[in-house]
Amino acid sequence: MNLVTGAMGSLLPKLGELLKEEYKLQKGVKKDVASLSNEMRSMHAALHKVAGVPLEQLDEQVRLWASDVKDLSYHMEDVVDRFLVRVEGFEVAPDSDGLKLLVNKMATLFTKGKTRRRIADAIKDIKEQMQDVTARRDRYRVDGLVVNVAATRTLDPRLSALYNKVTDLVGIDEPRDELIKRLTDEKTPTDVVSIAGFGGLGKTTLAKTVYDSLKSQFHCAAFVSLSQNPVITRVLKKMLHQLDQQKYAHINEASWDETQLIDELRMFLSNKRYLIVIDDIWKMESWQIIKCALNENRFASRIITTTRDFDIATKVGGSFKLDALTLESSQVLFYGRIFGSKGNCPEQLAKVSLRILKKCGGVPLAIITMASLLDQPSKRVNPREWHEVCESIGSGLVNSPDVENMRKILALSYYNLPCHLRTCLLYLSIYPEDHDIHRDDLIWKWITEGFIQHKIKDSSLFDVGHSYFSELVNKGMIQPCIDFKGNATRCRLHDMVLELICSLSSQENFVTILDRDEDIMSSQRKIRRLSLQSKREDHQTSSLASMGISQVRSITIFEPAKNLMPTLSRFDVLRVLDLSGCHVGESNQNTLRDVGNLVHLRYLGLAGADICELPTEIGRLRFLQVLDVRNNPDLEELPWTIYGLRRLICLHVDGYRTRLPAGGLGNLTSLEVLRRVPASLTIMKELRNLESLRELKIKFEHNVSSELEEAFVDCLSKLHKIQSVVIRGCFPSIDLLGEGWVPPRHLRTFDLFMLGKFSKIPAWIEREPSILWNLSELIIGLKEVQPEDLRVLGSLPALRILALHSAQQAQRLLAIGADAGFHCLVAFSLYCESPRQIMFQQGALPVAEAVLFNFGVQKAIEDGNGGYFFGLGNLPSIRRLYVGIDRDGATVAEVKEAVTKLQRAVGAHPNHPSIAADIRPPIQPVDEDEVKTSNEVTPSKGQDEEKTWEPKKFQERFQNFRAKTTSDSNSEI
């Protein structure tokens, strides 16, 4: 069970706060608070032990006790927060007259005294509840009953993977052949291959197939599986026994320790060519011990490992990412299990079966599980049963032995996560299936929910949250959506993971989802987090009306359920309110009427909510940390009261449409992120006071005065913690910024894509590029890109993403070679308004995975490059290619020839990169047969056309370089 689904993490620091002198608690109350704090710490430690045990293996008494402690922690935090809100009170407006100020001050003093008496009573009540919970723990001896022994006596659900028939395997030929090639290639042999992938993809099956194919070529071989907490001596003994069954027939009876077993293995393997598979590595510590026994020798021995953790695969070496099955292979596996072959599937089941396979996402375990559910006489040809199964995937409501078995396999990954990551992962159950989840929005929610408590030295809470997100990606629990630059700005959940976390969230009462016909509101449990997703309104409206939701801490509403929005006055302790993309303003402009009463609110998401105004009462939300009002075209100006939100960390404004009130921005001294703010002299004077600001996105209008330019440079020089600067609009005298600004050393992002261009590389880069050791993303415009410019930029030590916009290119050919540097660059873009030829020479961009450039067909012919050779073969790491093709007066036949030759060049690359291209101006097709080939370049070998082709204007692609690859209501403009 997961201990941190309660409020323990955020409660304990608050109890410590209450003991401070500034809150003036009575001595008796202080003593009770200290006693409660000590007892909660003891429970916190006990729950750590409970947290590592799978839910089904917990003793029932332990489960009930842990649930009581969790509810008590929520109640305690609500009491403490109410006290803090009342004691701090509401500040009086600075323009209040003297009499009003005196009256308000006297009322505040009276309220604080009354509040302290109330908390004394509440603490006394909580203490009695705590004593009762503690007595039950002692009465039932909870500490000694963590594990239900009977529940642990189950077979390992992964065992069958070792004994699959070769004839039953589908889609394994290509990865098997690739691995065998890696391991047996005489020219470039690989000593170690680490197969990494999502749980249920078939890593063990693949490793076993390769092992069986190759083991006859070696003197000896062994295949051993680890577990989450392996007994290393047992693993080493098993390895010795498999290597030589006669010599080590009685090895299990030996009382050797790890050192003796390692020495024995090293001695045995020293003169032999061996093949060893270490299956299912969970922790690097286990691998490091086993690796000591696998000494290198001159006999071309080979090692294969499998893991769900991509970080571990990288550290072990020879990482091989196992991809999901293609749709064709998925169909062969699915239909073969149910009907014997695809051809036997009834026509009425064709569409629903494709929907089921889409949800399975090419994961063999999921496909086999769904096939087992449907391979029953009553369901095999019943469309209604198939539709019910399809709708239930991802809900966590399916109960069958096969689904439970699949959950257990996936749950191994969940329980291997540290407690804080389990909480963060479970939180994703608030999102519907197939939903694109914005990374930054998710991290801010984690912070405001209290899941992220401690800062790492010199890092913000957001940085810590970003590291949590990356860990979940590397451990295969969430699927990153990679943009052109190689950044995971969004993510998705595999439907099978969603199935798992929805099931766990329901069991742990972590998130309540209103989505389907099931009357989930009939439960008497207190609802803490509510996700409204459903389109159905009949019974659900009445369910919401009758629900007790005063204790709800978080509510997320999605567009189909916007009409189910409860009245805000019903929430007492709401901390997170997310209405992003709901368009609530269309039908109800009074939705936010009571928002000022949500005094506990930390997160208010209104992006794309179609609101036309924010109530002035928003200034009462003294605990608000995140306010997002992007993409509201009718929201002309924010109320002046927002400048009273002293705890605000992140403010997202739509600077293209929404104005900030004059004067007061400088009061928001906690602000770390300010996006889309409109530039003005007043704003510049206020910005310089935001010393905590680390991310700024600002928009300049046309006809910018020199006074405003100078004020902006002066403002930037005062922001010593700034890490990201994004400038939009028009800033004609851009060289002023280049000469006048000395950036902080921790600058990470500088994005200045606009109409203005630097006449040369900015002085702050050219002076000493090596000191910008954190600058990883640079997007700028130059009047002309010269080879020496590339050498300067290539010397930036941490540069990962570079986008250049060239206004003119006098040189007909721009060559990029090894001398340019760029040893860390993963995404490179060069767009020329007057297209010229580009050539990538040997050693250029050694690790670049995404490359974007444009060229003119006619100029290429004139320059003798009719073969359209750009040196793509010299880019060893390329995965994604975007090319703009300017007709430049060329004929239709010449353009088509250029497209064909470009396709051949890409197809010949060993990585088979995806390719997207735009032809400008478009070719007008003479007949329908020419339409498909006229303005598109289809994906190269092995690529999914639907995923790789992006029909956008090429220049727009560059101009929206920072934008995400998919768009919705929250996307950046």
C-alpha cells in the first residue's frame, strides 16, 4: 500500500510550523501538537514498511489501520490549514481610509483569538482519534502482521515466458535477428546487449529465443532471472549449476558466501567462451555484484540482460529498446489466439477488434490477455461482449484471472518505484485514456498537491518535479511525446498502465473518477480527488448533487463533463481546480463567482476556459501558487487584486490578448515563472524586482522605443536567477541586447526568434562561450550565417538544441564539418529566407537526432548538385529529418526528381529516419494520381506514415519551433 497517498508528507512540516512563536498557541495546545507530531512520525515510519507490500499481500487488519491513519492525516492537515488561513487573515487594501483600517485591525485581532480557541478544541479532538488509532494498532499487533502469508504463495506470473513454443511467437523475428547480428558480427561485435522495454513487451521471451539460438556456439551457457530483491548467492549458485551440471550438481548444498561464489565463477569462466543471460534486472546494485563474476576473457563471450529501466540498460551497456508489435503482428497474435487466423474473424467484429488492439498498444501481454477474455463460447462472436471489453480497458474495473495476472506483472514495476514516484504516478489516473498530458502542468499540480516537499540544493521544486517526470519515463511507466527538439514536453499513459493505476487509485481511495455508467458514488468513502470525464449527465448529475464533496482537495474537469461542474461554494478545502479546455464561459459566466471563497486554493487552471473576466475576489486566495489564464480571447485584463497573491510562483498570461494591470507586478516576489507577459515600460520597472524569476516569456509589439529596449536590457541584468528567456514580437535594435547584456552562468534557454536579426553572433556568446556551461537551447536569427559563427556556437559546452534563421546567404554552399564542434547537439535547424545549399561533412553533428533545413531545387541544379547530395550519410545519429523544398523556378518534373532522390538518400541511411517535407510553392497536380506525390514525401522504410508525416507549412514549422508537436487548448502560441 502507498503511504504517501495520505497527507503525511505535507502535514509533518506544518505541525512543526504551528510550534513557532508567531502563532502564539497556548502551552497546553503546543504540548498536544508536539505529541501529535511525534506520534505521526512513528506512524509515518510504520507506513514506510507497509508501502513496500503489494495491496493483495497486506493483512486485512494492516490495511484497515493504514487507511485510518491516512484519513486522519487528511483531517489533521485540513484543520491546520484552516487555522493558518484564519490567523493570516485577509490584508486590507492599501488605499483604505484610517477608520476602516482600524475597524479591520480590531476585527482581525478578535478573529485570531477566536481561531486559536477553535484549533485548541480541534487538536483535542484529533488527539482522541489518534489515541484510538494507536490503541487499535497495539491491540491487533499491526506491526507484526504486515504481510498476508497465504497471499504471497503464488506463482511468478512471468514464468510462462521461459517456456513459450517458438511457433506461438509473433513479431519476434526482426528483433531476434537484430540481436543475433549484434552478438555475432565479426567486424563490430557487441559483448553486452541490454534489452529494455515496458513490462509485458516480451523482453524475457526475446532473450530466451536468442539464447536458445546461440548457446550451441559457446562452451557453456546459463540463463538466470533476478527479482526485485534477489538473493545473490542463490542466483550465483544457479548460474554455476547451469554452466556445468555435473561439476556443480550439489552446489545448492554448499555454504559459500558471495565472495567464494564469485571467485569460483571467475575461475571457471576464465578459459571458456560463455553465453549468459541475466533476466529482469531491477537495481544496479544487483548487476554490479553479478558483473564481478563475469570476467572478460579473449574467447568472445557474450552477455544478454533484460530490464524495464532504460537508465539501467544504458549503464549496463549495449542498450536495445524493444519496440511494441506492429498492427499487423498484433492482429496475427490476437486473431490467431481467438479464431486461428485473421481471415476467420467475423466482419461485424473487425472495427471493434481494431479499437481493442489500439488500446493494447502492441504489448503482447495485453493482446494475449484481451484474447483470453474473448476466447469463450459466450463471447467469441458476440459484438456486445466485445464492445463491453473494449470500453472497460483502462477503467480499472475489469475483473478476471487473466486481467489480474496482467496487473500483477505491471504492478511489479509500480511497487519497485520509490514511494514519492508511486504517488506521482497514481495522480495520472485523473486523466482519461489517450489524453495528452502536459509535462509542466502536471509538475505544477504535483507541487500544489504537496507531493514534492523538499528542494535539492540550488534546485527549485519544479526542477525536482522535472526529475520525477524523467524517472517515470526512464522506468517505462509513462510514454513521452517527443517534439522536434527531442524534448518530452508531454506524455501519455499506456492503456494497460492506466488500467493498473485506476484500479489501485480506486482501492486506495486516491482518485474518484466520474466517467461511466457505474454508480461509483454509492461508496461511503470520503472523496479527496475528483476527476469529471463523462459525457453522460442523467444519473451523474443527481449523484454529484447528493455527494458530500466539502472535503474534496482537487477537482479536474474535462470538456465533455463541463456541465457537471458543482457549485464552488460546496468546497471547503479545495487546493486544485483545473477547468482547462472546458469552455465553461460559453454557457455559464458565473462559474467563477465563488472562487474567492476557495481560500485554500493553490492551483487555478483556466487555460482555454473561455472566460471573459476574473472576479476581483481572486485576490483573497493568499495561498495560490499557480494561475494559468492562457487562451481566453475575451479576457482583456486581469484584476488589480492579483498583485496581492504573494505566494504566486507561476503566472501564465496570454500577452497577445490579456493585459496586466498597471503597477503592482513587483509585489509578486515569489514568482519563478512568468509567461506571455506583454512588454511595456511599467512592466519592465516591475520585473526588475522579481529576484526569484527563473523563466520569462515576453512579447514586444511593433514600433518599440529605444527607451523600452534599454529598460528591457537593464531589467534582464537584474534577474540574477533567470534560466530561460523567450522573446516574441518585434525588437528591431536587437544588437543592443547583444552588446549590453551579461547573462547569468546558469542560463539554460535563450529563444529570440522574431523579425529582428543579430548582425552577428551576440557579444555575450562570442566573448567567452565556455562560461555558458548551462546553455542548452539557443534559438536566434542572424542576417547571415557564416562558418565562423557555427564554430563559435559549436563551442558552447552544453548546447543540445540550436535553431538559426538566416535572412540572407551570400554563400551558395554552407558546409558543416567536424571542426564546428556541436558534440552535444541533438536537434539542429537552419532556415534560410533565400534558400542555399547545405552540406554535412564527415564528423558533423555526431549525436544530432533531429535535423531541419531547406534548399532551392533550381539553385541546386545550377550549382551542380542535381543529385541532391547533402551528406545525410555523415549524420550517424539522425532519426527525424524535416526538409523544405523551394521550387525556385524549377519544373514539376525537376521537383519530383528531387523528392525521389531525397527519398533514396534517406532510405539508404542505416537508421531509416522519418522524413517530412514541404514544397513551396505547391505543385498543382494534373490529375488525381499525382496528388499524393506532389507535395508530400512519404516515410522511409520501417516508418509509420501516420506518425511521421506532418503536413505543416515549413516556415510555420520553424516559427513554431518551441511549440509542441500536437496541439490543444493549452499549447503555446
